[in-house]
Amino acid sequence: MISRRRFLSAALAVAFGLGIGGLGAGVARADDTIVFAAVSTKDAMTDIANDFAAAGKGKVVLSFGASGDLAKQIENGAPAGIFISADTKWVDYLDKKKFLVA
């Protein structure tokens, strides 16, 4: 079984490798990647974002909250390049409403 940190690292690597991101809002610049992530992933995501920036791959702007709250924000137009949910029902919810890009 892989650790949560390793899973999140792999998920971000795939997402960034596919060019997902590049949305700007608030304190984010146009070339920053905005990640909406469950608050339970805060420590791991902060480490991953810092490692990503230190490697010169760009800035990651993190927004943490309850998975349902984040999903509703995305549904209402919040700019998120990546959504990391603690509950798959919210991923399914956004997918059913066509808010996810494969």
C-alpha cells in the first residue's frame, strides 16, 4: 500500500505533467497552479507544493477546506486547476455535473 504523501505526489506529478493548472485568482498569478485540497491533506500538500516550487517548476497556490465546500465552490465557478478530495462522493458529484476534465 502506498502512503498518502506518495499518492498525492504522484497525483500532482501527473496533473502538472499534463499541464493542468495555470488559472489565476486572488493572490495567484496567471501562471500559478491553484489546488483545492481537503484540509486533511494540508501537511502533505504543503510539503509537495514547496518541493515543486523549490525544483523550479512553478508556484502552487493551495486552498484547503472540507471536500464538500470545495466542490460547491468549484461548481460555482471558483478557479481550481486540481481538486483533491477526502471523499470520493464529491469527485463523483463534480464529474456527474461535468466539472472535471479527464
